Amino acid sequence: MRNVLGAVIVITAGFIGPVSAQVQVDSALAAYIRTIKAIDNHAHPVSTDPRDQDFDALPIDGFPPFSMPARLRGGNPELIDGWREMFGYPYRDMSDAHLAELKALKARIYSEQGDRYPAWVLDRLGVDVQLANRMAMGPGIAAPRFRWVAFVDPLIFPVDTKRLETTPDRADLFPRTARNLARYLGDLKVKTVPPTLQGYLDLVVRPTLERMAAGGAVAVKYEAAYLRRLDFAPATFAEARAVYERFRAAGTPSPAVYKPLQDYLFRYIGIEAGRLKMAVHIHSADGAGGYFEASGADPILLESALSDPRLRQTNFVIVHGGWPHTRNTMSLFSRPNVYADFSFMGNQLSSHTLASVLREWLSEFPERILFGTDAYKDSDVVGWEEWGWLGATAGRRALGIALSGMMQDGEVTRERAQEIARMVLRENAAGLYRIR
């Protein structure tokens, strides 16, 4: 397989998934896909502040050692094509001397572009607008090219979380969550969480969401699968109040005792986000770290919450597509307010594997599928620029494979394939977030 979208891609007959054997990518369709300026549903762009740490609420740099997928390691030869396309890297190897030149080349471009650098990166990725998952926006990260997605995990953990630190990874993440909640309290000039649950809703949760909306947030984001299972069950105000008011000032609830408070707050935040016209993004896929609970990130665990009639005015996005439980994701599309993106899947998976998923999704619900890169700063060699390039390149290639197969099998016309490509890469997100 060549590393270009217009090349012939051959899928072996035994490959798992619905993509036909011997699929040949239609070169004209591939060329058309490359021209579409995308809306990137999920990314973590880095601002031009050299001290920027706001590109993630729960960064993974404090985890014990763990393995990254092969495509995201510094030795991935695909990166050479990315460096050549984005930065004009003149070599076809990764020698230490040449990587030193690459760093100098990137530093020169960064200096020349100044605060224009993040938008310069988007231009190289073929991205018009990128949704920025950040604690706060920063220099170079601003509308109209960037739209804010704010984090709300801290709001569902208002009392002590020490007994929730059940793995080394969570022992690192929960103190960060507590610091993020303290930051939100400081933004509101509230010294501590109020003594009653109603006071917490009125003085902290609702004002924080309103502050996010007023600051331009088009969505709020949960990384909750790193902290607990996604089984947000129904819980009454009385059940949540009992936990909150018992442990607000002292004591630490067990995971089982704490859960009804989290569950209640999740649905309350969802209702308020809908009122404020913000979508709710939920991480649902295998995650980073050697202790991540993959079964707890299965999107089907959200079924109860997504079937709550009170939440039907709120749009939900399954971020990272629920991989590897992508058919469970597809089963949720029957709800009119559920979408999914394929961010990170384009970074982690081969184009063949991703195309198989997209072929299934597009055959049933093309209006619910969103493009995403999951651009993320991992190291000096694989920064948010490289993550973005890997996600954008593989995502477009996989879309071309899936749609070419649908054309060859007579499922769609060329015109319909082009229309679906526009929907996935741009129009679905433009409608969801009211981007004109």
C-alpha cells in the first residue's frame, strides 16, 4: 500500500469487517476528499504560550510506564512523510543529526509564525475549524479557527476522592481533578463547596457551565472513563444530597457510596448543557495507561443516560467512536441526539481497520459521523502537529476506502459519495455546533 490516498488499496478476503476484498480507491473521489476543508471534532491544540499546560485536564505524563500504539511511537516511518509535508523536512530517515535539524526547522517556523502558528498547523492539516479540548483557551487558540470544548469532570467529584484512587493511574488523576475543581471555584470567587447540594448546583455547577458557554464553549467534555465506569445510572436528588451533605466537610465515601452523587450530577450537567446549547462529549474508547479499564469505557454503558427523556434536548458525541466497541456505538445512533467521531482511531489504527468501521457506520447513519484528529502533544518528536497529521491523513484515506467500496458495490452513486464525504468532514459538525 502506498502512503497516498489515491493509491490502490487491497483488502485481503479474510479481513474482519464489511469492506469488500480487492477494494480499489477511486482516484477522483480521493482527490475530491483532499479538497474538503474539515471541521475537526476533537483535538488538544497547544497555544503559543511556552508554559501552556491547559491542553488537557488530565494529562497522562504522571502515569507509570505503559505502551503506546505503534503508529504513535517516535519511530513510526509515516512521520517522515508528515514532516516533509508540514515542515519541508528534506530527509527520508530519522537519524539523530537529521532529527536535530527537524527541531531547528520547526523552531524557526514557530518563531516566524508567532501567534499565527496554531492556525498555520490547521492549514497544513486541511482543517478549517478545530474543536479545542482545553481547560482554557490561550494565545493563538481563538475563534473562528478554534472553538472551545471545556472539561466538566471536576464538577461530578465535589467531595473527597481518596478511596477512588484504586489504581496507580487514578492515584495521579484524582488529585488533578481536585485541583481543577478548585480552579473552577476560584474562577467564581467561591472559597469552598457550599454546605448543601442545592447550593452546590446553584452557586458552582450552573454558574460554571454558564461561564463556559459565555466564553464560547460549543461543548463540554468528560474524560470520566479514566476515573470510573460510564454506567451513569438514574439517581434521585435525595440520594445525591445524602452523599454530598454527609461527606462535604469530612470523611471519604467508598466508590459504591459515591456513585449516586456522580450519577445525579452527570444528568444534571447534561440537562444544563442542553439548555445552554452545548453538546456533551464523552471519551469512549481504550485509553492511555497500563491500568485503564477498557470494559468501563464501552459506549453501551451510556444507554441508560442516553435514553433519559430529560436529556433528549442535549446532543451527545461518543468521542473516539467507542473503539473497539464500534458496533455498540452504532446501536446508539437510533437516538436522534447521538453522534460519534473517529478521532484517535485514525492515529491508532490502520486505514484498513478504520475503513471497515466507517463502512458499517456510513451504511446506516452517515449524518451522525464526525471527523476528528485527536491532535495531542506527546513529545518533542510526536507533538500535536504530528498526531494531527496522522489522524487527518489516515482518516481521509479510510473515508476514501469506505466510500469507494460503497460505490463499487452499487450502494451509493458518485454524487452521494461526495455528499457523504462533505457531511463527515464538515457539514455534520457545522450543523451540530452552528458553525457558519
